[in-house]
Amino acid sequence: MSFFGLDWTRKKEKEVERKIRANDREYNSSFKYATNAIQTSKYNIITFLPLNLFEQFQRIANAYFLFLLMLQVIPAISSLSWFTTVVPLVLVLCMTAAKDAIDDIHRHRSDRQVNNRKVNVLINGKLVSEKWMNVQVGDIIKLENNQFVTADLLLLSSSEPLNLVYIETAELDGETNLKVKQSLTLTGDMTDNLEALSAFNGEVCCEPPNNRLDRFTGTLTCGTQKHSLDNERILLRGCTIRNTDWCFGLVLFAGPETKLMQNCGKSTFKRTSIDRLMNVLVLFIFGLLALMCIILAVGNAIWEYKEGSKFTVFLPRDQNKAFSAFLTFWSYIIILNTVVPISLYVSMEVIRLGNSYYINWDRNMYHARSDTPAEARTTTLNEELGQIKYIFSDKTGTLTQNIMTFNKCSINGQCYGDVIDHYSGQRLEITEEMTPVDFSFNRLADSKFLFYDHSLLEAVKLESPEVHAFFRSLALCHTVMAEEKKEGDLVYQAQSPDEGALVTATRSFGFVFRSRSPETVTIEEMGIQRSYELLAILDFNNVRKRMSVIVRNPEGKLTLYCKGADTLIYERLDPSCSKLMEATTEHLNEFAGEGLRTLVLAYKDLDEEYFSEWKQHHHEASIALEDREEKLDKLYEEIEKDMLLIGATAVEDKLQDGVAQTIEQLTKAEIKIWVLTGDKQETAENIGYSCNLLREEMNKVFIVAANSPKEVRQELRDARLKMCPTTEQDKFLIPETILGNTPKVVEDEHANGDYGLVINGHSLAFALESSMELEFLRTASMCKSVICCRVTPLQKAQVVELVKKHKKAVTLAIGDGANDVSMIKAAHIGVGISGQEGMQAVLSSDFSFAQFRFLQRLLLVHGRWSYLRMCKFLRYFFYKNFTFTFVHFWYAFFCGFSAQTVYDEGFITLYNLVYTALPVLGLSLFDQDVNAGWSLEFPQLYVPGQLSMYFSKRAFMMCALHSCYSSLVIFFVPYVALYDTARSDGRDGVDYQSFALITQTCLTVTVFFQLSLDLSYWTVVNHLFVWGSLGMFFILTFTMYTDGLFRIHPPSFAFIGTARNCLNQSSVWLTVALTAVLCVLPVLAYRYLCSQISPTINDKVRYKVHQTKEPAPRPRRTKLIRRSTRRSGYAFSHAQGYGDLVTSRRFLWRPQPARSTGVTPTGRSPGFKPTGRSAGYSPAGREQNPKQKVEPTSLQMFRAVKDSSF
Amino acid sequence: MVKKQAGTGPLSRRPDNSAFKQQRLPAWSPSLTAKTVLPTFYILSLVCLLLGIWLVITVENTYQLKVDYTNSGSCERCFELRKNATNAKIPCQCFVNFIVPKLFQGDVFFYYGLRNFHQNLRRYMDSRDDAQMVGRKKNLKTPSSYCAPPFDYDAGGVPIAPCGAVANSLFNDSFSVTYHPTTARSALVPLYRKGIAWYTDKNVKFRNPPTNGTFTLQQAFEGTTRPLYWQRPVYDLDQSDPLNNGFINDDLIIWMREAAFPNFKKLYGVLSRSQGPFTEGLPAGNYSISINYNYPVEYFRGGKEVVISTVSWFGGQNHFLPIAYLVTSGLILVTSFVLTAVYVKVGKKGKNMEE
């Protein structure tokens, strides 16, 4: 929590129980409960400087430099002037402080915005508009429709019947469907009677503030009555009131004590694997530094003993060698501090920020239809995008558009839905240009429904009995609810999008489902309104995979209509329709082959007698106390037989654009894709095939669907043995020590082919148990793709955590819905699909964009580049700093280990900040090995990133060795070249200042060449930076050595004239040239040899690019190859439960007459209104969950605070 | 992060289509191909070879002669004398003979060399006050703390000018070289002892406190005392030329330009070629050096020498660079052959470049 957030917890005793008296501010204030003002900002104008500095110095790097600074103040130790440390430190501190300040200003602004929201508070019997921040515990407030809930409230009364309140809890738990809360009758009776409310003096006694969203315990004492309170009565801050005109509530928890705010600590700060590696390396560097300093200190002691003591005539000093060595140790700590680069962290942040901006700016990741650009919400994770090994994807809304469309059907052996070319008889691809069927004859038709086969409508118009039966069946057999706010404006609420799609299509074809009551279903058949008596709903469940309704038509005829999975319905058909079955089966195969979700429709006429008998049994069964389910099932089974086939429907679960191609690309990049979906196994499998995740040519797709842990384990083991018969039982665990932790790391095993795995929710629950998780992981990670069905949000996170924990791999989770939040947060990288549903996933994600297909660009282009750049940056950065520093080390052996620097102090100060900063920044912002087109053309280029090949401990060691070599050259070549020689004018040339300048020049030129060698993409900016920095070195060197500056402060600019007198010597330039050649040519040769003898994939691609000399290929859209075998899919994605509702009356309220209070209820029809994703089929009349400009809630703001740390 | 752009339209949030933002900036992307790498190596090898040869020829025409006089010849006596610090005031003169085998043609430079003298110790190097030595009045009387005891104030609290360990340890041997031709009379080798420091040092870095006709240098230095080890005050260093006194004394300036390594030489004088046998340079023959042996080196096991050298366009005699260039050239050539072999064997057909 924030600094201030901690205040109240510290100050106050731990609250055991909360006592609140309504309308009694005096009493309540005696407890010092928090008020409703929230503060997420950290600083104010006065506290900013001290607090911010305090925070910054908590960072190890900054603290280290502060420590250095303190060392430098001690004259006996100080080997460098204070400004060599102060200048970079101040620069770093200022940059960070500026960023923090800007962040905090934003936070202040949002705090102010939230705190200043208005709400009506009941004060002294009157409603007063108050700011949120002034609301106190115990106040009674009035909320209106679509308002945010101000604080955690006890619901007192509402405008709705039965004192119900509908709330949307998306902000809180991520569920987008509406929830119902109901107040106590006792309080509900007060309605909006202000007098009664202000006289209300109930006392609430409840639990102390906590973060449990699903639980609440407390009691309300009103006079002598005591009522228990539970979660049902509580409105939590962060929710939004929906479909409720007004409600009154009593504030229980306010501000920071609300459950929302208490829940905020969760979001964790993500760090990239490079960061983690850096932490290890920094430790190593500290070790190296200490080692070097110890060597030099010992050297100093020895030197003092052997030589120094003889030199005291000219330089008197302490005789204590040990003390001298001690001081030398610290002096060298100061001098060699450049091995721990202070600017490294800042530079890394800048690079990541820059690369994040590229993501925001990428037009190829901009979705024009929803006007959504990609967004890097976290700017610190970029290079991790280049190392992804596992992708966990949601299905609905991520892979699919979550739009169901009625696409084809088969009626009485006749297939409809394809457009046939009149001349060739060929099936045509349906395109936008074709004219859809004109439904204008039907005023109730859905305007968004498109159908291209005109023959179906003709058949309807010709009153073909089969076709009519087909649509009638669809219009009657479902659990959809209709809402008709005004005549002709029908809105359907369906629990499954498939049903919605079917009913909507039926409506367009002239069989309009208008309304239902518990006993009737009213439909309009070709303009004639008919009311069917609904006698029974034989509801859907997982085992039955079908649903039926029994209706009596206006003529009194009894019919059972059934729809369901083909396999199950076919078993229950009358043998008489076997011929039709054959034809339909063929069509079903065809539909399934196209990835459509199919349903088979059947009907059966019932005779009255039989039915009444059945009804009797049904009634008995439904009130039976024992085995009710079984008895009912048996009865259903009994009546659903000998049915007659009507036809089949095919609904398309539309994939998003380019999903299949993206998955293909990602698979080529060796990324494993796991789909975690809440959908049913069949649906998920279907989608898996249609989006290329599962392929026909795969050796096998394992399906794990067992009911006991033992079976699951066995199935997993069998699958593994099949994939790799030689697999050993327990050899896969390699102990990997990462900073003391010893998690088991599961090594990659290689399967002998391509395999897929589908595991259902039930089995997954077993598989995720701690005893089996490794077994599961081992098997699953051998497969190319894995689909987990019926997964709960928690399980999604568990799966991600499992892979994260036991695989040395980087994971990415992508999803769009609130149910994906947990996995998005759990994965190393969370990606949110924006612009589809609620913003929940996006808000907790690190990157967001509108379409799944952008993922390939994000990873294969941006991720790869970011990783490449970061690694190049780190390698070069370490190289240049190590080389710089090691030269001091060599010099120590010649200057009696006296901590004399090789370079001028000005150079030491400016080397990292000015001379080398920009070129390497240019490298890490612009470098590309091959351009975006080729990156996508060769997804294999992504593989080195997964293996961390560009930067690892080994690469780091290579850097260090390379630096060691370079520093030897840079030190010894000038040393030998100038030793005992004279300048061309006869003056001696090896004075300290000349030598310093010469090594500086050698160093600068060498690192310049090295950079040029590393830089593979020279843009104008790079040229400017590289040449500019080299020029800057000479300009600043000459400037610092001028007379003018020397006159201003002689001791600081003692190098006066050195540049003029030294750089005019040809021997100096010959030396510089020799150093550069000796440093750079071996690298060049080595790299060339490597690229020739064992070329990396990059070399190969670059070679190819070089060979072809063509512009990058345009991204190809691969045509999806449809598979041929049939995959039956029962397409209902809904769970059991609606059938009861439909018949239960509970939610089918008729508007009630005005009540005694005199409030006129509005004319809006109350009722159940699920607006969750399950209702999200779009052909229905209105846009689902229209994307509003929703103000960010305090939770979101808080997250922003959490994530923004540097 | 994404800035909300002003204006709303269907594509209002579409990113700009600039080459920079789309990372499509035109760029030169060099790659390591045989076509670029192999010629580079061969050419560099050739360049290094030519440079090396040129340098070898140049260096062959420069001469250098070192005469160690630490305790050789008659200097043995002085060496022993200087072992005892109490004898510091006793003058000691000695002679060392040497032979110049060949005419040192052109300008000839005389250096004094010190071995194992660590002018590069940090605390030694810091122990000076550049502000004082630009002759600033204020700094003259208040030496920097870097000069630290005991070289900032003497025992009586009088500020030392110039302060610090560097100035204090000023090299104070002096030489005179005599030429002994076989045919003629011995002649003193004439040396220029002035104008041997860097121009910037002499004119910018080291300045005397302001003086004028009436206000002498001695007066300017009033209130300061000479460094501990000095026998003469700073305003009286060069008795022959009053303009070469004070902080701008050439010997002082040269000494104050500390050496980077413990073995070093510093310019003492330049042969004056205006007269006698020296117009061509230093003729071959017998020479002797008369040394005023003052500087003690035995404490730090050091050595002293006189170095006589000629220079070329590229400086004094230096065998390292020519050899280094020749060796480098050879190495590059070998590498080039290896690279070529690899190219012919593997790279030419792009054998390894298949995916």
C-alpha cells in the first residue's frame, strides 16, 4: 500500500469488531473509522523531495553511489573528485524524480476526481449533495442508476420490487453479469421515505475491514430486533448500480477500508528475466569489484613494504602498510566503481520506454474498425516479449469473435446456406459484395442478420411444411427471454450465444419469438401471432446434451420439440427416418468440416393420454426427495424417443481474423500454445481444429477425460509413453538453484512427432493437484498444443503458475474477459484484447490490442527486436564499461597501487554520460537485424530468444573476457609505444597527462569501432549519434583543455594544453590506430568465422535477405485448409439452469401497481437481465456491453500506481 | 501511454504513418560477407605492412644513447655521499665518459632519466597547487590542502612556494657535456636550456605573480619560503637568466609535468648547432659529462642517466611501433588466409546457410 495507506494501519489498534450507528456521526466518529477520502498519491509539494529521495536511495544502485560519494569525501581515500560521481547520480536522480513527479500528479488528479464525485447524503432529514471524500461511516446515502457505489454499504431499500438492487461487479471480481442484492424487509419498508430513513437508528455490528469480497458477517440491531447480515445485503465500492432507479445504503466501510481498496495490494510488480539475470550479474560484478580491489590492496601492501617505504623522502606517509592497504581498497572501490554501471538501469528503462512507444505507434497493430491502437501498458517488460515459450490463450473473444451466426441448415435432406454459382454449379465463397437475403417482408426481422442463400426464404414463403416445422421448432425450443420495450423492438436474452443466434435467425425468417410466460410461449408465424402452451421443459445438461420442450399448439395438438447433439438424438430417432438421417449426416459432416457448430432438431407428436400420464410421473419425480435427478432423467429418456428428424443447424463461431495464420506462425516460432477455455470440450476441440491448433496431420490428439485421479494419471502417462517411449520416470527433475530457492525444473523432453492434448475441466482439476501436476506438465509440455476445457479462472491461473514454476520458460497469457484476469496477472506477460468486452482484462494486462492476430507482430517483430536490442545493449554496455575500468587495474601495477586513475577526471565523468551514451541508445532503439517483413517471414528467428542466446551468464563472461583483452591492448600498446621515446619535437612524451589522453583516445576510438561493428542498422539517427559522440569526445576534450577553463579553476582543468600538444603527434595516432585494429579485428574475424562455420538462424536469414535483395515479402494470408473428417459438436455452450428459471416465475415480474409510498415505478419492465458474455451474440438488436467512456474507478487507478514503479 | 488525440473520427487514434514511428527509417545495414570482410583484412594487412616498413626505415635513422651515472665512474663517491641526508648541502661533482659511435645528425636532445622514481603515485601527483603556480596572490600565500603536510607550510608556518611534494622533489643535478675530439681541443657541448617546455605550460599553466619594473620577483614571493629540499628559492632558480625564474623556470615546469611511469626521462637541453663541430649534430667521438651530483636516488633504489637522442618525424627512437605494425600485418595476413580458406571451403556456396 502507499505510504499514507500504511498510516492508518499503524496508528490504530487492530480493529476487532466494527460498531456503527446509523445517522449518528458523533457516535461513529468516536471510533476513528477512515473517511471515504482515498489517497493513492504518494507525495505533496513539501514531502516530494525528501520522500522521493528517500525512496530512490532505497534502490541499491543509488544507495551504492551515495556510499561512493561519501567515500570520496574522505581525503585519504578520495581517488576521484566528487563530481565524477555526483554528476551521473544527480542526473539519474533528477530523471527518476521527474518521472515520479509526473506519475504522482496524475494520481493526484485522479484522486481528486474520485474524491470529488458527488453523492446524495442524508443529513438531518434532507438529501444533501456531498463530495465522496466527505462521506462518513454511518451515513445514509442515496445512489441512483448507473452510479458507482461510493463506499461499502449496507443496502437499506431500493426502488425495485422485493427491494432488489442490480449491480455490476466487473470492477471488483471481473464478472460482467449483473448480480442481485436484496435488502432486509425491515429496512426495505422505509423505501425512500426520508423521514423514516433519517429516524432510522439501527446499529450494525460487523466484522473489521478485510479483503474478502465474497463474505460478510454482521448483525443489525434495530430496537429490540436483531437481524443477521450477510453478503446478500452489502453493496461494495467499485460496483455500479444497474437497472435500479435508486437505492439507499448505510456506509459501513469507507475509503481505504473498503473491500475494494483492501484488495489492491495484490497486483505484483513484474520483472523480466533479464532483470533477474541482471540481479545475479550485479552480485557477480560486486564480487569481481571486491576481488580486484583486494588484489590491488594486497599489491599495495606489498609495494609499500618493498618500495614505498624507500620513497618516503619524497612522499612522507604513514608507515602502517595494513592501513595503507585498507585505504587503497576503498580508493580502488571508488575508481573501479564503473563496473557497476549506475546509468545502466536508467538506460534500460529508457530503452524499454522507447520500444514501448514503438508498440503504441505501430499501425500494423492498429485496428481500424474499433479504432484501437495497440498499447504497451507496462513499459518495463519489452524484451521479455522476445523470449516467450508458452502462450496461454483464452478462446471466446480472443480466438473467436464471440459472435455466433446462423450459417447453414439442413432441412429434410436439403442443405441451405451455400451460394451456388448458377453457371458453374460451384460453391462460392461468401463475400461482402454479395446481396444478402432481403427480409423486408418481416417487420420484426433483425437488421444485422445476414443470410446469402435465397432458396431458404423462398421455401419459407412457399410454406414448405418441413421448413416451417424446422423454424417453428427453433422458435419454441429454447430458453431465451424476450424483452420488447416498444412494439417491434425485440431484445433477446439468451444464455448461450448459439441459442441467441438460432432464435434471431428464426425471427428473421418469419417465426418470431415474441414473449414467454411461465406457461406460454408466444410466437408470430409468418405474421400470425400464436400462443403455445408450454407444458414442460426438459432441460439441458451435460450428460443429456439436448433439450426438449413440450408444447400444445393453439389447435390443441401436443408436440415435443427437441434439439441437441447429433449422436444423442440419432439414437432416439424413429427408424422411419433413416433415409433422411443419411442425408442429414452427410450435411452434418460437411458442416463440421467447415468448423461449424451443429445441432440436430427433431420432434414428436404426443397423444394426450400418454402425456398426462407422463406428466403425473414427472410431477412425482420432481418432488421426490431421493434420486430426483435420476428419476427425472429416466422420465425424459422415456419420452424423448421415436422422434422424427427435422433437420440440422450449423452455427458459426466466428474466428477472429488471421487467427489460424497467427497460430501457425507462432507454432513455427516454437511457441507452445495452450488454450484455456471455459467452453465445453467439443466446442473447444472444434475451435482447436478450425484455428489450426490441432491439425489432422498431427500424430495423435490425446483426450484426457477421466473421472478419477488414478485414471487421469494413467491417461497422462500413457500419452507420454506414446509420445516418447523411452521416457524415464524421474530423471526429468534437475535441481536448479536460483538465489537459494530450489524449485524443480522440468526439462524439455522431445516427443517423436506432433501431438495435441485436450483435457477437460474435471480431469484438469485432478491433474493440477500437487501430486500429479508434474506428470501433467511433463505430458502437456511434450505436446505442440494443449487445450484445457471447462477451466475456471482460478485454474487458468494455476496452469500458468504451474508452467511458470517448473519450466524455465517465459509465459504469456492473452485474454479478453474478466475470467482471464487471473491468468493475465499470473503470467510473465499479460496481454488483453481490447475493444471487445469489458475493460477488465485490458486493465490488468501489460499489453493490449484489438485482435489476436496482432500477437504475432507483437512477439515476432516487437518482442524479438526489443530482446535483440536489449541484449546488444547489455553486451556492449558491459564491454565498454569493463574495458574502461580494467585499464585502471593494469595501471595499478605501474603506479605503486596508489589508486591513481589512468584518465582525466573529466573524461571519467563524461565517458558514460556523453561519449558513449547516445550511440548505444541509438543501437538499442533503432537496431534491427532484418526488417519486420522478414521477421514475420522467418518465425524461426524467434527461437534464439527463447533459449536466451543473446544474453546469458555465458555471454556476460565472454563480454568480460573480451573487455579484458581490449583493456590489455588499450593499456599496454600505448605504454610500450610511448615508453622511453620522445616526441617529434624532442620533448619527452610520456608524461602522465599525455598518457591519459592517449589511452582515453584509444579507448574511445576502440569502443566506437566496436559499436560500429555491433550496429547492424545505420539510420540517420545512428550516424548522428555515433559520429556525433566521437566528435563530441574531441570537441569536449579540446574544450576542457583550453586556457580559458584553466584560468577559471586551475586545479580542475590541470590538463590544459595536453590535447593540443599531444594529438598533433603522428606517433600518437599510429598508436591509436594500432590499438583499434588489434581490438576490433579479432572480433571481426571471429564473428565472420562463426557466421561461416556455424551460422545462426539470424546469419542464415540475413544471408538470404542479402542474396535476394528483394524488399521484404508482404505478409501472406494463408488460406485455412479445412479438414475433411467430421467432428461432431454439440454446440451449446451453456450450463444447466435456465429451464428452471423460465418456469419458476421468480424473475418474470409483471409490473406491480404503485405502492403505498406514492412512488410511481417507471415503465421499464423489470426482470432478469444478464448482460454477461454468455449473452453476447451480436445479431441481437443491440450492441452488447457497449463500450462506454467509463471513468476509471479507484481500483484501476490504484493499480496504475502499483505498476508504475520504475 | 497512448495520448488521447484531439478530435474524434473513425480513425482518430490511428498512429502516424511516419517512417520513424513505424521503424522503417531508411538505413544502411552492413553485414559480414566475404565481399566486405576479406578485402578489409587484406587491405589492412597491406597497410600495416607498408606502415611498418616505413617506420622501420625511419627508426633506423634515429639514434639514442644512454649514459647511466648513478654510481658509475667517479660518481660512485657522490652516490655514497648522498646516502646520508645530512650531507645534502655538500656539493659533489663527478664525471662520466662515453663514446658516441656515430654522428648524431640533426637536432640532438639531452635528457636526464630517472628509474624507479614513482612520479605517478596518486598522493604525490596530487601534492601540488596549480592555482598557486599560476601566480595568484591569494593562492601563493595559502597553498592548497593537497600540498598537505609537510609541504604546504614550513615549520614556522610560512607558506611554501611552490608547495607540494612534486615541486619539493625537483631534480637538481646539472650537467655539462664536453666533446673530446681526437684531433682538436675539447669543446663544451653547447646546450639550449630554455624553451624546452610546452608552450602552453610556459605561458598559461605556469605564471609568476605580477611584477613590474620596481616590484621584483623576489618581492612578489615575499612571505613565502622555498620548498624544504631546495637550496635556492624559486625566484632564484636560474642565476644566469632572471627571466627564467619563479614558476616559469623551464626545469621546474618540466619536472612538474609528472611522468606516467616510474622510469622516465625529461628534457634537459637541446644541442645548440650554431657553432663549432656541432653544426651537423653531435659528432662521433669521446665525450665526458660533468655532473653536479645532488639528487639522491639510493633511497628508492633508483637510477639516474643521461640520454642523448635524435628524433624523426615520428619522435625519438622507438622500436616497438614498427615491429608491432609488422607483426600485426603478419597476423592479419594469416587470419586473412584462414578466412579465405573457410570462405572457399564453406562460405562460397552458402552451404551452411541452408535452413
